[in-house]
Amino acid sequence: MATSYDYPITLEFDGEGSLDYSYVAPSTTYTGSTLGMYFKAGDTIGNTITNPSGGNIGDVAANAAADPDPDNSGAQAPGTKYYAVTSSSTAWAATTWFIFGRNTNSGNPADRSNRFWWQRVSGTISLNATTITRGSNLTGSVSQTGLQPPGTNSHRLYLRVWNSATSADFTYVNGGSLGSVTSSSTSFSLSTASNMPCGTYELVLTHYAPSGSNSGAAYQTNNYYGRNQQLHSVNFTVQRVRSYPDQFELGTGTTSAATSTEYASSAITITGIGSGQTATVTISGGSYKIGSGSYTTGSSSISNNQTVTVKVTSSSQLNTQTTATLTITGEDVNCNTVSKSDTWQVTTASSSDTTPDAFTFDPDTYTGVAIQGLITSNEITVAGLGSGVTTAISASGTGNSHNAAWTKDDGTNWNTSAGTVVNGDDVKLRFNASTVNNQANTGTLTIGGVSDTITATTVAAGSGSVVGGISGTDDYGLEIRNGSNVLIFSPNFRSGHLVDEGSVNVADGSSQNITHAEIVAGADINCIVYWGATAVPGLTLSVTRTNVSGASGYFTVAISNILSANVTFAVRYWLVRY
């Protein structure tokens, strides 16, 4: 922007008196007594001359080295302005004007004089990076010509960020202060605020000027960074660290839900938010919690790798869906708002929904079970039925003498026939293992068409001899059948012989040993017990054989799941050799 400068000077009586120059910001000391002011190529420069004696102003000395010369056409009246329009050419960089004056206009010689030195300055900005992250520094250097050494003076070129053609930034850059360079220190570093708005800005390089005017935009006449002193400018872009998350998935919702009941989603981990940044969490239709915090319906801040859990209260009406929408909002690198959302639904059951949720027995496989051993499942809870809906329940089995039955809630009333259950009923299954060694019986519980099965395999047969016949199949000898024509004894069946019988008293939570001389390693001795406590829920009876090489072994009878330290059970036993 071309500018006109008119700097006033006064002629001194002795021709070189006390001079006042303002080429730099006001200072008490100056380098170069004849330097007056900086300007740039294309500017119009000039001086208004005051002669205190009132006489005319004389010519510039004919041999003065002035390029360009001041516009002077002979003797002039006081107040004359001398002008010269500078060229964009670099053929010259400075000019000194010598001005003379007379005490009177009666022909006496010039007895007053002064001089003024105009210095042309130029400069260009080079940025290390034209895109920066807010909160970092804007760095670069200035290449200049014409700027005098700093010395003790304010010989500087000035840097100011503009956020538009007419507005300089006083908030976000360098704490609102000017940046500057000197002829001996041309690098600069300008800090930016962490909350600086994203966008494109202009960095402007200027020289100091005590005067000059230009109509129009604001700050045109500022002595330090006015647009009329602008030497060069460059644009740069300010960005920020991303603060919005990656897309997240809350997962599938809940179906067949009970009415007016709270349901929570699985916790999800939020990713994608930039280091040191936070995003804003909001929700509609439900509540949420961050990490292990409390559930809330208001807005919260969340950082990268934190977890979120959503909670929804189901409708009070059947077959009705309730939806919660979780939204997490942040900004991209250009400060544009970006939101990521997902929904989670809870749907209440239909009034005709008779199919429960799937259930699982654990364990579902038993091996080495005693002949006709009683298997009882873990307790499962019926869920997923329609509100107030009942559905059928039954127990079934495979194998011999399985006696499959079911019970609900109290575990005392075992049912072999079908019945009904509702949501919340606690159900168990039991059945007997096979009457034959190394055979599998199964028990199956079916609720509303949904089933699970337990398999129990009996122990392998021990070694022994055939009584009353030979191995294989025979067509002679004694056999016994029951009323259903099931064979219960034949010559090919192994027979048992009673070795001993007795009883021991076993306290709940303790054990007792059953000893006998016949219980030796290799001897096919089995222990049969009866404790009369099968009606007590939760108690477990175990019998363990211990062999002692070369000596008598023993059976250990133990009762667990302590009811009371004072409860004792009388356990009868029979020792049988096959």
C-alpha cells in the first residue's frame, strides 16, 4: 500500500543545530545523526520546512548527493513542501536532503540550514510451517534490507497477526504483544493460545513510521503495525487436536423384557479422541455412566479409552420398545463440530410369548457315577416369558431306571409329570444313574420348547467271577424277572456277598473312616451307605476308598455343606464283595 509521508523540519540558526529525527520508535539516543525516517518502495516522501526567521527557503546545494532530489524550483516561502515519489527500483535505498534558509529576504546570505535522511527498508517473511496446531508457536524468519543495526535504538521490523483485512489479533497470538526482528536477529517465534479459533490468519511485517495516513481500514495509521507501513504478509492456518471419537456400537438391545424394569448395556470403550482432549457426552431416552461412576442424564466430559454404559427402563406396556440415544460430540482439526451416536433398545415381551430364554446346566456331564447314583442339577431361573405368561415344564430321560423329575423354588416337591412355570421361577432337574456299570443315563428339562440335557455315566465294572454259571450266554440255570419282565438275575450276573455291616455317626462338615481287614489293595470290596438325609436340601454325602499297600485300607464317609456344628447323622453301611 503506497503511503504519503510529510515530515516537518525546522531550520536551525547555525546551520546544523539540535535536530530531532524519528525514523524509529521514540528513543533518546539515535545512530546516525542525519537519519530521519524509514519508508518503502512506492511511497511518496516529503518535508514541510519551517524557517523561524521568516525568510525564504533556499535551494538544495547543487552538488548534494540526493537521489531522488527534492522537488525544489528556487527560493520558496516558508512552509514549502518538498516531495519526491520513490521508485520500485532498487537502484537507490537512501537520500539526504539539505535545506537552507535566509534570515530575511533582503538578499543576505543563507544563515540557517538543516538536513533529513530518508531510508528505504524492505523485508519478506518465511514461515517454517504454514499450518500449526493451536497452542504451539508460529516460527520463521525475515529477510530484510535497509534496516539499521539495533545498537541502543529501536531499529526493528514489526510482526502482527491479522484475523481479517481490517482487524488485528490482540487475544490469541504472543499474548497480544507485537513480534519483532532486528538486522542481527531475524528469526521469530510467536506463541498461540490453546483456545485460538481455527482458521486462516495473516502475518504482516511493518516498519515504524511517526506519520502517514491512509483512509479506510482500521489501524491504518498505527505507528508500529499500520497497513500503510506493510512490507510483506503471509497466510497461515491454525488447527486443533481432534476431540471427537470413533464411531461406537452399543450392541443389540434387550428383547422379551419385563415391564417397568431397568436394563443396562455392556460397557463400551471410547476411542479416537486426541491426546489431552475431551468430548461431550449426552443422552436421550435413558441414562449413562462413565467408568464406575454414577448414572446420569446430564452432559459429561469423556476422554479417550474411558468406558460408557447405558441404562434404560423398559416400558410399562407389553410389546413396546424404549430407545436411548447416546451422543458424543467434539471437533475435527478444523474446529468443525462432529457428533457420533448410537442407540440401545429395550423391548418388553409380548403377552403371547411362551418361549423362555435359553438356559444351561453346569456341569452337564458326570462320569464314574455310582450305580443308581442320584444326579441333581444346578438351579436355573426362568426368564424371557411374556409378562404374566405361564408355560409348560417337563422332565424326561433316557437309559434304565432314570426316574427323571423336576422341582421349582423349594426343591422338595419333585415332579415326574408336566407342570407350568412363570418368569422368576427357580427350577432344578434330577435323575438316577443307570443300574448297570459303564452305561449312560440322561436327564432333560424342557421349558416352553427350550431344553438342556445332563449325561451321567456309571463306573466301570470291577473284576470278579461268575457265580452259578460260566461267562457268555447260557440257556440253563436260575433267572429272575420282575413284573415288567425285566431280567434282574441270571446265571451270567455277577453276585454280591456281604462282608460286614455297621453304622457310624458323622457330624455335618466332618468325616468318619470305615475300616475292615478285607479292605486291602486289589480286593473287590464296595461300600454301600444309607444316611436317611436325602430330604435335607443342599447336603452332600461322599464315600472315598483309600488303599494301603500291604495293609488294611478304609472307606471315608464325609458330609458337607454345613448346616450346624451340632447336627450329626447316623450313617449305615454295608461292605460287599462281588
